[in-house]
Amino acid sequence: MFTQHEIDSVREAVSGILNVSFDGLDIRVEEGPGVTVTGEGSAYILRAENRSALARAWFRLAQERAAGRHPVSVRETKHFESCGSFLDFSRNGVMTVEACKKYMAYSAALGLDTVVLYTEDTYTVPEYPYMGYLRGRLTPEEYRELDDYADSLGLELIPCIQTLAHMGNFLQWKENEHLKDQPTILLCDDEETYKFIEAEIRAVRSYVRGKRLHIGMDEAHSVGLGQYFRKFGPTDRFELLSRHLNRVVEICKKYDFHPMMWSDMFFRLGSATGDYYDLDAKIPQSVIDRLPDVDLCYWDYYHDEEKWYDHMLSGHAQMSPNTAYAGGIWVWSGFLPHVNLTRESMECGVRSCVRHKTRTVLATTWGDDGNETSPFLALNQLPIISEYCWRGEDCAHETIAETGEFLTGLPDRAYNAFGLFYPDLRDRRVGKALIWCDLLYPLGPTAEELPSAVERSEQALEILKDYQDRADCRYAAALFEICALKASLKMRIRPLYLAGDRVALRKIALEEIPALLSVYDSLRALHKAQWESIYRRNGWEVLALRYGAVEGRLRDVQDAILRWCDGTLPTLCELDEEPKDPTRKSGMEFYQVFVSPVFNL
């Protein structure tokens, strides 16, 4: 039976994030399989199999009553053993304890039972003072507080650390040079490395009560080819990865952790092209045979056909009986969630997981390239995994949308407006590019993309005008206003310059650029307030520097145009060359590629 304290804690968390009251209702809580909510009027019975299911029972009661569905009759069964959210604490922003608790409460309300904290270096390892130095790392007391709160809601808090790659912020310091193979990769086969990894695992063991630990080990593309090669010489990289993994797993066992890891390095090394999703990748049976007891986590944020997920999940099943799947809530393309790409990729992936009886399903919210987008802006997409988990493969998109609206209090049409920041279902970062791009250089959006960017921005602004009482929608509106203004300027400035129209360009410099700067001031203030309501101050300096750069450059462009109009500057050289395709070799649309043609700023 649930204790009264457990019932009260869960009810208060759900009513708090929904801003609803259950006072005056006669509600009996019982233990039972799955989630059952029955009753009408003021009398209801909630049955749930555990605390996270009980949180969903409270949520579903509130949802059904708000929708006016009487009598209430909800009967749901989980299709995944565990299901939850994956928060990035490493790409610039470390959530405050209170903000993380709030996100946990949202997760629990949906009936999720897992939350993963991705911490490359942003937690305390006492023996290594440069772990999280100046980065807002979690203290031991804060980590334990989060674990206690998660447990009170029936959530398992899983630390996700890195034991191979993605350690650049730690390895940049001279004191840690001896642990480095490549700039972001630890030195395998070196005892000092395993001393460090044991200190990592020993630290998180003291912070959490759970048995699962995610050890990372993804995207170590050049493992064994840096300092390792100079120190130990050439080696079979499958063998190297296998040796390293076995050492790390043994350390996990020592501290009573069951490890899980990203699977991509096995598939990449088995591919002739190094592609994770290579349908012809061949992983040697000898490697599979020597895999230790570790759960493999398959991540895929890109495919919109279920056959890809079916193929990859089948391939994983040949390697490990305990495959986990991580889909992506796309918040890493800049400023606003890529709503449509999330829906197209995750719904396919999660449906496939239901059929394959995948044990663990996670929704990641990465913060690549500055953590420009808060995961709270995409809360309406978290029900993609919760509703498939509790309702099964036939879950309708309308059900997911309804749940997202009730969870957040914001209609789906407003979230769809956020999605207009992107032109299509691909990862094309036109909105981000317009916020940061140079006004004169032909970088960022192509000339062909600019008219539709104006049209989409105006469409979004028309929708969002109805929701300006909300800070998130005011923030989104400022973004779209800048996109519309800047795209319009980029379309007009070079033709006017080539035509020698000094009158029109002078008007742009004296009227339109100051208007654009004013909106940037508003956006920066809104973004800063949003950041400080969620994250520590650490990391905001990256975005503050970017805002300072874009505003400073606009003033510089304004000055250059006026000087050209006056005849004191002979040419606007940035506009003299015929624009070419701005795509860089890497294909990654990060901040740097939008602001200058210089390769390494």
C-alpha cells in the first residue's frame, strides 16, 4: 500500500505543475497493475502500480475532468519497463536544483519513471578539482537532493557520465594533459585513466541510490590515433574499445552499478564509411562474444521511416538483450524546438520500440552549440514517449497533442508556431542563422531561403500575438520579428548597393538597423530572464558574448553603410563578390559558420 506521505507528495507535485486543485473530491488511492482511474462527480478511485504510475493517475484524473469527460474511466498498461527524459547538463547550461525538480515533476505527471542527467564534467569528483571548474557543476549535496526528490516521485535518477570521449572541457586544462588521447578523448590502456574513471564512478555512487549508470562512450571517432598512438603504437581499434569497455564495466561492478552505454562506436567501427546507420555494417562475432554485461543504448534522431528503427533495433538485439532507445526532442537547432522533426522522427522510433518490446525508452534534449533552447520550450513533445508507453502502438497524434496542451497550458497551435522557425522536416537552421548571421556577408540562409523565412516569421507572429501574456511566447515573437526584419534587409542591401542607391541604403542605416537593434535588446533581455529562471549563471557568458557580437557588428555595418553613402568608404567589400553556396565542408550549422568566413575565429 502507498503511505499517506507518498500519496500527498505525488498529488502536490502534480497539482503544482498543473495549477489544479483536488480539494473537495473524495479520492481513494489503491495499489494495482498499471493505471486505473474511475468515478464521477466528486468520488474517484485511483489504482496504480507504483509512485510514477500514481502521478500519472492524478494527472489523468485532472485531464479527464478538465475535458468534461464523465464518468471518468481510464485503464492503461505500460508497454516499456522504463521510460523517461534525458536532460543535458553539459552543453553550457546546468539547471538549478529547483528547475530540475520542476522538470522531474512534469515527467512524473506523465507517468514517466526515469530521468537521466547528462554530465560530462559538471558534477563533483573530489580528487579532480578541474572537473566542472567554472562550469556550474553540481555539488554532492545538490546531486543527492535531486536523487531524493526523484525517488519521492517514483523516478529513477540515472547519472550519465563520460568514460571515453566528450571530455574536452575537462581535458583542456594542463593538469589533465596526461589523461588525453585526443582533445576530447581519454587515453585508453593507461592506468592513470582508470584511476580517474574509478574516481568518477565512486563519486556518483555516493550521490544516487539507483543501480543503473550510463557510461557514455559515444562518438570517440579517433580513439587510439592521438597520444595513444604515440605512446603505445598501432592497435586494433575494436580490440582497444573492447579492452577499455571491460575495464570500465569491472569498475561499475565494484561500485554496484549496472552500466549502459551508447552503441554507436561498435556500429561505426563495423562500417566501411564509419556510419552509425550503415545497413551493411558488420560487427565481428568475436567482438559480440566478448561484450560484458552492459545495456546498449541506440540513439536515433533523424529517420522518419520505421524500417530504419526496426533494422537498428534488430541489430542491437543480436548484441544485447537489454537494448535501450533514445529519441530526440529537437532543442539543439537553436532558440526554438524543431517541433515537426521531433514528431516525425520520435513517433516512428517509439512505435517501433513498442513492437520490439524495447525495455527502456528515453527522450533526449541536447544543448549542442551553446544550449540556446530551453527544454521547457518543448515540454509538449514529452508526451510522445509517455502516451505510447501507456496507450500503446496505436496512440493517435491528437492524443499526444491534447496531453501536451494540458501539461503546459499552451495550445498546440502555438507550439506549431515555434516550429515555423524551421523551413521543413530537415535539420536546416535557417532561424538560428538569421539571428546570428552577418548582414553583409552571404553566410547563413541562401537567397532562395530568405523570402520563405519572412513569410513563416509573419505567419508565426500572427499566431503568437494571442499568447503574449506568456514569457515563452514573447521570447518566440522577438525571435520571429528579428528573422523577418533581418531576412528582408539581407534581400535588399546588396541589390541596392550594386544599383548605387545611396538614398535607400542611408534610410536602412538610419532607420531599419536601429529598429533591428531595438528588437535585439528585447530578445536579449527575454532570453537572459529565461536562462536565469532555469540555469545557473555559468554558461550564459557564451550567449552574452554572441549577443554582444551581433549587436556590435550591426553598429559597425551601419557605420560602414553611412560612410559609403558619404563617399568616405570607397567600397563595401563584403558585398562585392558574387554569393556562392554557403555550406561548409562539415555540414554542421553552428554559430561560427554564420558570422564570418574565417575558419577558426
